Amino acid sequence: MFSKLFLQQDPPLSESLIKIKKELKRKSRPSSFKAKLSHEEEKLISHIKFRTSQLNINNVTRTKAYLDFYLHHPEIHWAFLGHMVSRNGGWNMTDLKGGMLTRLLSKKEKISFFAFLERGNWLIFQDAFPQFMLYEESLICGKNLFYLLPYLNVSTFMETIWSHFLSEQDKYILTIALVINEQSYLESRVLQNPLFKKNVFNTLEFKIQDFLSMNHVLFPYYKNGKLKLIGQTLQHFESLHERILFGKRLYDILYGEQYRLQMVEKWAFENPHTGSRKDYWPQFFNTIEEGVPEKILKPKIKSCKLIPGASRIYSPRLEFAWKDTEHESAELGDWYNKWQVIYYLKKSTEKIDGEIENEYCKTLERLEFAAITKKVLSYRE
């Protein structure tokens, strides 16, 4: 599953990682045995599952739940990282019904891409949020309850990491461990899913996904009173190794500068997630279609500015773009089988500035050009 080249590296491990390594090596062959739960433990597990399902309705409810949890537990950095990445997932979903991609994709392709995005978003929440609730309950009762994670179908890897966090409070290790866990969890359930491979990954559109803007993750924030964007662009989405490194880079961008983090938080707290890109760029996007359908499409954006006289790009709210999805239960199984994944927990020395605004604007221009070209060709046929 993981990059062989990466796992062959053997840099010195910190004392904390050596402790984690010893515990994980002991669990490399997890037992299927589960002790009988007490009545109180069963009640807690049932409550966590019920509450998680209540919040796991759609991208908007999930994204809000992450932020609400982070407001009470800012020490859990992944909750805010997950909130911001989930916002991007929602924007990608509504893009499929927005003013650009809707002209480039067929109805079947839109449905397939949405199903792929929605399933991944749903799976991550139903795996991550129970961990947050168990953490909160552990604090309330003053007892480590993470031995209950197997009863929530959470990897044994995270039992070790959460127990380490309770004693050491290492926010970096916990955050990156959650990145590893969620991406590994998705690998067999989404990335290796035959249906998604056929209908999503093997399509021309996915192979040029940088052209379709679905690999940009944007973090809006305020700077000198103006809205700015930072983020990162993912290449090789189908590589688990690359997705984990991508998650580490996103965390470094988000938490690398305290003042900028505060400005991202300020933006997130002041702008509830709707799924529309109008949330961060109302000068470019609108939740209603402006003007009348044009026979000849014209460019709207040039050099990160709306061309004078051009209407804004249609970007609907999620509730108006897609109906809520009924999901089949998550596939069972623990991805963890190699302790060497702890090498991902080492801090990176790579310096990342997070500049993405110009690149994203160029992507919008390319999308416009593609939509205009496709319409012109359709008239000639």
C-alpha cells in the first residue's frame, strides 16, 4: 500500500516514535477477539454511532460538525484541517452543477464524480468523528476509553496514537496519524473500488484532473482586510503515498504561521459553509445564474479579475445542487499491518509557502477556454 522507497528509509526516530513503534509492532497482527462490553460501554457505543449518523447527512452537515468540535477542542488540529478540506470537497461537488464543469461533463459523468466525492467524504466522517466523540468522553470521565475503538471499526493504529496523545499531547503526531489513517481507510474502499475505477479514474477527465480544478485545496483567509487564498495542488491522486504527503503539506501550510492560522480561523468562523464558492469569492461566483443563456460564451476572468461587464460564475449551494445520499454501510477491515507507517510521522523539513491563488485563477481561465471551445465545436457538428 505504501511507497516501498519511503518505507525503506530508516532515519533515526525520536523517543516518542520509538515508543509508538514498540506498541505498533505488538499490534501488527491484530486479534479479532473482542471482550464483552458492559452495559454502560454498549450505551456509549450506540450513542456515538447514532450521533455520528445524525451529523453525517451531507457535506454541509459534516463540515459544520468538524468546526463545532474544533471550537470546543482546538488542541485537535485535524478537526480544523478536516473542516477546511471538507469545504473544498463541497465546492468540488457543486462545481459539477456550476457554470463551468456542467458544460464539460455528461450527466452520467457528473453523477459518477459526485458519487466518488460524496462516498469519500461520508466514509472519512463516519471513521473520524467517532474518534473525536470518544476523546471527548475520555476527558469527561478522566479515563482512556480508546480500547473501545475496535467496536467502532476504527483501526488499531489509532488506538495506539490516541493513547499516546492522552499522555504526551503531541498535536503534530496525532494530526499526521489521522491523515495516514483516513487516507489508508479510503484506499481499499474508494480508490480500489472497481466501480469508481471504471467510472471515475479511467475517464479522460480524471486523468487531466488538474485541468478540472478538483486537485486544488484552497484555504481562504484575511490579509490586510482582503480575502486571499493559500493551499496546495495534489498530483497523482491515486497514490496513497502522495496523498499522505499532500496531507502533511496542507497541515504545514495551515498551522505553519500562527497569525495566518488565526486569519483562516476567523474566515471560517464568519462564513458558514454552503458548498458554493461564493462563500469565499462573491466577486467571481454567485448562487444564482446571472443574465440569460448566451449563444456565444465569452471569457469572464482574466488575471484573477472579473472582466468588466461579465456576469459572475454560477456556483450553487449544495442543497440545491445535489440530494442527500443514502449510503451502504462502510466495508469492514483494518488497513493497519505495517508498523513502518510511523516514518510518515516524522516532521518534514520541506518549506512550503502555500501560494496557489494565481495557479487557481489560471485553472479557471483554462476551464472557461475548454467550455467555450466545446460549445463552438458543438455548433459546427
